[in-house]
Amino acid sequence: MKITINALSKKYLWVFITSLLASFLIITICSKSSFLYPFNDWVDANCFFTVGKSMTSGMVVYRDIFEQKGLLLYVIHAFAYLISNDTFFGVFVFEEISATAVMIFAFKILFLYDCNKSAFIFAPLFSAVIYSSHAFCQGDSAEEFCLPFLMCGLYLSLKSLKLKKAFSAKQLFCIGVISGCVLWIKYTMLGFFIGFVIVPLIIILRNREWKYLLKCVGFVVLGVAAVSLPVLIYFAVNGAIKDLFSVYFYDNMFLYSDGSQGESLLAKIFGVLLNTAKGVYYAAKKNILPAILVLFGFMYELIKDGRKMLANYVALTVFTALFIFGGGRHYDYYALPLCVFSLHGFIFAAEKTEAFLNKKGKGILKISAAFSVIFSTAFSLLICPNVKSMLVTKEELAQYKFREIINETKNPTLLNYGTLDNGFYTVCNIVPNCKYFCNLNLPLDDIKTAQDEYVSSGRTDYVVTRGKKYQFENYSLVSSATSDYKGGKRTYYLYKRNNM
């Protein structure tokens, strides 16, 4: 028994070392939050960072500063800000933690299929495929920080079905916790957990296990409550419960949809299905390799793993896609959660490779791990679309050009007018003094009305715009600069208040 325990401990030590090292290299290459890049200029990432920073100054999300993602995402960015207040290095640290967890669960899933040696080849390669994909964008999306929770859910689902064992109380509580975390990061990804319950629920109902059903509901609810109660307490203490439900739930549900579903129930259902089909097509077109691997996963389940496993795989992918794309919007990063299913596409190859590796000597595990770390790093370097941005210097970016001017003013204030957050709050380490600190992808008249009022009243020392010059009554244009952004050129304009 002692030998077995030592061997098992050694195996998982190698899992941790391989996951930590491979994730560090992959994220360093693929995420523009890493130190290899001058700056992560993605507008979404800067929105999250600005809100997280504002929380550390006592501002309350939704009430004092307007953004529409979940509180947990902003808490992550608040801690990232405390690590580094004018760069994304803190975000990079959390991305590395997240990616390491994703890879560890990839190992655990491959171990379920008895791929004990080949897992050291395919787990890092799986991560390289995800993080170098088009869906990863520039790094630091809500979807990225949900990946560990989705991978944990995938592992628990497969483990239950593969071993033909019911969920334990501990596992049920864990399912509640991870779904609660997704709820408070970006709840549209909860479709994964709807799909998660389909097959187990059918089995429970068929076997008439009513007591076990109550146990499942009870422990899952406890897990969700463990995450949700601190969130609700935060908003209740700050008198912002109404703001929470108004912004995070109502606005996202009723303003973020494209409104194309029609009036009747049948038309709405058809609209959701059509939107989902369009979204999946768009995602597959932009992310060909993950899409092929997901398709291979379907084929594997169809041929080898039995009806329950196939039904589970279909339910997970279909409901994940429905919740993500059903509203009709198809942004690039929406596809990232679906990339977790690309792991199934590696299983057949992993099983065949396992048979080959079992014939080799004891040192093959270390050799496989080293090879995979090197190969996955090279793969990321060759495939990731962000790599070309490593060649850009800070001096070429409008954010750093404007910072030199803005920092001439003591304790400057700033407004990002008319567009999403372009990163000027971040590089200048400015906490917004305006609730609507930037524009968002919401058809909300309040944002434009408020920003126009901020400008007309001279609320801030500086105003930054992008792509368009304005004639502001109280401000004068003092600088302009053009930077690369997503393969194109964008021009930014800096205005200074006249009476300064």
C-alpha cells in the first residue's frame, strides 16, 4: 500500500508541475496581459479592470459604477489591481491560476479514460488549442475565468457516468459552488449546468429515486447559496439590491438580446434556435481546430462510449450553445466555453498513444511531459493571433502617449466618451468620477445622456474619444494619436478642459 500511495503522489506531483509550467508558458504567449506585451488594449478587459479598481476605492458596482458583468469577475480584478495598479500583471497572475486549474482537470478527465501516460501529452496540447484560439481574443474575458468551473463540472459529470456512481453529498455541494461562481461571473454560461443535469435527472426519474432527488437539490442549492449569500449581503449592506437586479439581470436579459425572436412562443423558440445555429456556425468558422475536435468528440461518444455518455455530451454542448448564442449576439469570445469540449476530440488519439507508451520504459512519463510542454508552447507561438502584438512598444500606443500629457495635471480626472474603455483609466491609474465611465454594448439611452451631461458640465479634466472628433464647448483638443488595434488602425483624441 505504501508503494502505491508514493507512486500516486509522484504522479500527481508531475501533473501539478506540468500544468503549472505549461500553463505559464501558454498564457505568457497567448494573453496580452502578460509581460511579453506592452499592454492589453482590449476594451472589455479594461472595463473589468476599471470596475475592479473602483471597488477598491469604495465604489459599489452597478450603483456607483456601471458595467454589466457579475460581481465575482470584478472581485478578481480588484485583487489584480492590488497586485499592479497600472498594468495587467495582476490579471496575468489570475489567468495563470485559472489555466493551471483547467489543465489539471484535463488530466483528471483523461485519467478517467485510463490515459495515464498519454495525458501528459494531450492535456497541455488541449490547453494550447483553447488559449491560442480565436475565441480567446486578447485574454482576460469573463468566459476565460469560467473555464475552470466548466472543466470541473465536466469532470464530475464524466466521472459519475464512467464509474456508474451517484454523486456524493460533497460532489453535489461542489456542483452548487461552481455553478454559483459561474452565476456571478456571467450567468449566460449556466446553460452548461442545465445540460449537466439532463442525463442524471432522467436516470433518477426512471429509477424513482425521490429521496436522492431531494438530496441532490438540497446540496446543490446549499452550494449555490454559499457563493450567492456573500454577494447578496454586499449589495444589501450598500443599499444596492435594486441596482443588482436592474443591471445584472434585467438589462442583460432584455436589452442585450437582438430582439429578433418574434412575438409568439413558437416564433421565440424558432428565433432562439436560429440564433444558436448562426452562433455555432460563426464560432466554428472562426475556431476551426476546436470545432473539428468537438466534432471528433461526438464521433467518439457515438462509436465507443455508449448512449448515456453520448446523451450527456450532446446535452452539455447543446445547452451551453443555446444559452450563449440564443439571444442573437455573436461576439468572438462567446465561443470560448464551447472549446472545453474539444478535449473529447483528443481521447481516441490518447487511448492509442497510451498503448504505445505502455510498452516503453519508466522514463517515458518525464519525456512525454517535457515534449508536450515544448510542443504546446511552440504551437501557441505559431497559432495564437496575438503574437504579432509583441513587436509593438509602449511608445507606439496612444494610451502611453496621452498618459504623458494627462500626468501633467495633479490628481487628474478623465472621461472615456462614446466608446468602451480604451485603457486610459488603466495606464493613468485613474479611478472614474463618473458612473457611466464609458459606453457599453447596451442600447441604453441613459449612458449617452449622462455622458453628454458630464461633458457639458465639465465634470472631468480630460475627455478621450476614439474614431471621431467632437466640438465640445468646455474642452479643447490637445492631442491625437493612432494605434494598432485588432489588426486595424484606430485614432484617439484627447481633450482638456478650457479653464485648467
